[in-house]
Amino acid sequence: MSQPNKVLQRLLLPRAGSLLPLVLLGVLTGVIASLVMMSFLVLLNGVLGSLNGDNLEDFESLAWYWQLGLPLAGSLLLILLYRLTPPASWSVGLAYVLERLQFGQGRIPAATIGFQFVAALIALGSGHSVGREGPTVHLGAGIASQIGQLSGRPPSQLRLLLGCGTAAAISAAFNTPLAGVLFAMEVVLMEYSLLGFAPIIAAAITASALTGALLGEHAVLAPVSLSLASYQDIPGLLLTGLWVGLLAALFQRLVLVFVRLPLKARALRLLLAGAVTGALALAAPQVLGSGYDTINAALGNQLPWLLLLGILGAKLLATAAAIGLGVPGGQIAPTLMLGACAGGVAGALLPGTSDPALYALLGMAAMMSAVLHAPLAAIATVLELSLSAEAMLPAMVVVLGANLLCQHGFHLPSLVITQLRVRGQELQTHPLRTALAQRYLSELADLSLVEWNGEGPLPRTEAHALVVHRDQQYYLLKPAQLERNITPESLESLLTPARRLQLLERDMSLLQALRTLSGEDGAGFLVPVRRGRGLVTRGRLVRMLTEEGGLY
């Protein structure tokens, strides 16, 4: 192990469950994620500025052949990037981060971070209908994972650090620390915990403060002041929520249509995504890019409802094509634009005394919430971006209607879970099973053991356990219960199936361990740890699960 790694571990590993080391790691994650995100934003803004001038998202001013050809050119560059990089680096995005959390012990390979950085620059710079949020989450979580691995954190704390990286990256990219914290806990970790709040908040405020100090104000939406004019408009808000929820369900169905197209070659899928986006841009150039300029126009009540409706239809198709066909970008910014357009249409057509622009703002929260099943993160994102706290109550009403229709009317999971299911990966969503799946045997391992091959004199040891290796099987014996002059015959009588240990080649979650033990009479597991092997007995596992605070 290198000297810097040893120093890092001495500083940050006083106790496995200590909060202070996690907060320090959160701050470190915030600093590094902020620097990486600033580099990403500077490069992206440079690319967009060279195309669109000072108004970075102004793809509408480009000539028609640029609007048609730019997404196709981006697809060609992405194809070249895939050809020049190893397959191990190709997995990217929010869905991949959730996959590594549940199935990969929170370990994100460094190669995927670099690939995501470059691929997102190409996709966003060429006008594909994707957002920067998915890549942002991957970059932040990947950085946090690398920091956690270098500092030797156990899997459950490594998982928490991914939440820190997520919050830090979102805070740095959008100057929205509260939304970053809520997104990390609601969408990525899928739980709220007292242990997690402190390090995740530390990462978010560190990243936001550092980015603000170095880049200054970098808000993507213009601040607005919108509020509910009368409580008599609440029925209209409920209708708006149902309308947005219906569009969210349609959007998910369209994504699945493109995912299931019978095109196996990645190159053909990327070219089709570019062609669909370019063709739609000829009719509605607002579909190009993340669409923050269109959102600002909708919030300013500058677009007629017929134009908003046309943009909404084109953006639905372009975004579903980009996500379903595998363009390496995020889905949050496009969903915000879809919600703004849908809300703007509702505000123009529904009777009421509230500003129609209010409905555009509320539609953004409702669409993001319905697609990702993240109501608190969606409300915080929209309110922090717009600085319109007066919209809190109506936002909750619209989000409620949209979520009810999507989750209980159409029984749709979040888009991220849908993407993983298509790949054959089913995330645990039951609270108890989720908690057990996110913690690992190595965190419970007892290192006080001695191994003996059963030959020669019995080893003299004060260790808690004696592990006997015999005929490629491992057995657990208690040294105090053994005779000193043990014979091969008497030893053989002790090596029963009830004393057998499973030798694991890699760590196992508590959920997997319980499922394994429920089907046999074994004594427990030998688990790989940093210093060799650790022992987790059946009794120790039961005690840790039943004692208060045992999981930590």
C-alpha cells in the first residue's frame, strides 16, 4: 500500500462507525467533486458558447442544417469514443450508480468516470435531448467511491460516500445544496438516515461554497416570484398534476419503445437517436440541448400555449429517443422542460386567477417527481432554482396529483428502476430487505481466529475461535472446549455439518447471508477482509441484527 494511502487511513479510520471521519471524507469529496464539476462546466460552456454565443442554449438561432446535423455529428463522435475505449468503461449514468450501490458494494471503477466526463461533453455539446444531471451524479459518486476505496471504508460507509458525491456534484453544478442532499437521499440512497445527513450536508455545502467562490453565480434558471393567487385555483392545480402525471406515464412508455427497438448495434442506435433529434429540431429547434432557455421563457410567460404544446410533443419524442437508445446523458433537465411546457399549457387553458407561469413552475416539479418518484427532491430542485418559496404549497398539490396517477394509477416504477429492470436487475425496495442488502459481512467480521489443518499438536491460542481446515472444508471449534491431547478420531467426531463454515471469495450482504443460512445448518462464514480472513458466526449475525444499533 502506498504511503499516502496509509496516511489517509490513519487520519480517517479511528473507528469504523465514527461520524467525524465520514464528515471529513464528505468535505474532501465536496472539494474534489467541486473541482471536477467546475472543469466540466467550463468545458461545456466553452463548447456551447462557440456554437450559440452568450446564450449558451440558443440552438434556435442556428441555421437549419446545423440543427439537423449537430445531433448526428454528436452521435458519430460518441460512436468513435466507444470504439476507442474499453467496454469496461462504458457503463454510465444514474442507473449505473444505483446498480453499483446494490450489486457492486458501492465500487465505481475509475475508468467509467473519465468515460462519462467525455461522453457527456459530446452529448450535451451536440444538442442531444439529455441533461447534465445524470453525468453529474456519476462523476460525483465515482469520485466519492474512489476516495472511499483508498481510505478503506467498509461497504455501508462506501455507499454513504456515494450519497456525499451525488450531493456535492449536484450542488456544484446547479448551486442547489438542499436539492443535492434530498436527491442523494431520496433517489440514490433511497433512505433517510441520521448518520447520513451530516456527511452528505458537509459535502453539499463544501461543493456549493467552493464553486460559488471560484465561479461566482452560475444559476441555470432566472429567479422568479410566483405564488398562488387564490385557494379557489386548487382544483385547477389538481387537474394540472393529473395532466402532468399522464404525460410522465406516456414518457416512460415511449422510453421503453425505443429501448426495445430491434437494433442491437450501438452505432445504429446512436445514429437513430441523432437522426430523430435532428429531424424534430427542424420543426421545433427548442428540443436541442437541456432546454433551460425554453424553461426560462415559459417561466416568463413569453410563449403561447400552442407553441408550448408543439415543443412538448417534440421534446417527448426526442428525449425518449435519446434515453431509450443509449445517449450517455441525464433525464432530469429534459423532464423539467417537459413539465414547464405541460404546466404552461395547463395554466393557459384552465380557469383561474393565478399567473399561468406559476403552472409552468409547478409542472417542472410534478414531472421530475413523477418520473423519478422523488417528490421532495423535485420540489426542492424547482424552488431552489427559481428562488420562489411562495410556490411551496401549490407545488405540493401538483406533485401529489402527478405521483398518485403514475404510482397508483398506472403502477409505474421510477424511470431509473425501469431501466435496470430492462437489464434484468431488480433493485430491493422493501425497507427491511434494502437495509440488509446494503450492509456486508466484513463489517461484522471477528479477526480473532486461528486456523489449523488438524495435524500436529493443537495450537495454543487465546483467540476466540479455532478454524479447522480439513478436506477442503472449514469448521468452527471453540479452543476452550477442546482436549489438549486430541486424537484424529476425536477430532473427526467434532467436525459435524453444524460446525461447517462457508469460505467466501468475496464479501456478501447480510441479506444474502441470511438467505444462505436459512437453507442449511452451517456455523457461519469466513469472509475476506483487508488483513486476511474474518469470521462471522450465525450467533454473531443474529446478535448484530437484534441488538439496538447493531447494524452500525
